[in-house]
Amino acid sequence: MYRVIGVAAAALMLAGCTERDLGKQKHPLLLAENLSAWIEANPCGVLRVRSPLFNVSGRFTGDVKPNTSIRLFVSRDVTFDSSLYVVEHCRPIGRMQLQDARRFRLGLLPQGNYVVMVDGRSFEQGQGFPVPDPINDPNYTLTLALYGGTSRYSMAAFSIEPRTQSATSAGSESKGKHG
């Protein structure tokens, strides 16, 4: 119990919050609940590492210049505004040097919301964008919410989430019709 209080107090100090910021609630359980709510509302997102993990890769819509890096961020959601906020204000959870002008690999990722970003000036001609590939799993799906950005950032936002029953059914119907 005291360890939870210490961890919560340390997290609040690191975040610059005080008890006053949390409504002067001093009861340890209320403090922990507020910390949990604060973590959930964090605009930079929360990475929850759990099984299963999915190998995520993708392609670019244009050729990237040599020595270009791609950055991976966790996001609270996959809207354009949240994606742009994450890219401008949050630390990436990964930065990978690209070995291929047309493809990228992000490695193993758990279920969650993500944003990948490449500097908008990193393309040979014009501005291209990263586009993650679908994952091959009967129980989970990678949903591409957007790819685009600004003149400074070429980005894509995507979610890895469990398939819904209707998505699983639609996927098998679609497979039967097309392949």
C-alpha cells in the first residue's frame, strides 16, 4: 500500500502535479485513482506492453532520401489533431534508420494506437507518406486511420485492435468473393 502511494507521489512530482491539482484529495486510494485517470487522459498516449505482439511494417508513397529516420509514437487516439500533437510534443518510443527507400519496419507492437512520422522534406520528389501494411492475424486487425500530414511532417496514424465479430465475418465473406 505504501509503495503505491510512493509511486503515485513520484509520478505526480515528475509530471509537475500537486495534490492541489487533483482537488486536494489526500486519501491514498483516491490519489491512485486520480493518477490512473491522469494516465488515461495523457495526450501522449500510454504504451501497454502485453501479448500478443505484431510485426508491423509498411511502405512509403514516395522514395525517401538516404539517412532518413522514421519515428514511432504512442497516441491516445488516431485523429489528425491528436497525431499532430503527439508528433510535435511527445517523445517517440522508437526511432529507426531506414535501410530501404520504399519500405519500413517498426518491429513488434502490442495492441494500441500509434503514429509513425518522417520529416516532410525526407522525400526525393515531392512529399510522400508512410503507410503501414495490414497484419495477418485472424483475431486482430491493423486499421489505418489516416496518412498525410503537414509540410513539416509526413505521418500515418493506425490502431492495432481485436477484430469485431462483424469485421471477422465481413473479412471471410470478402475473401470468398475475391480470392
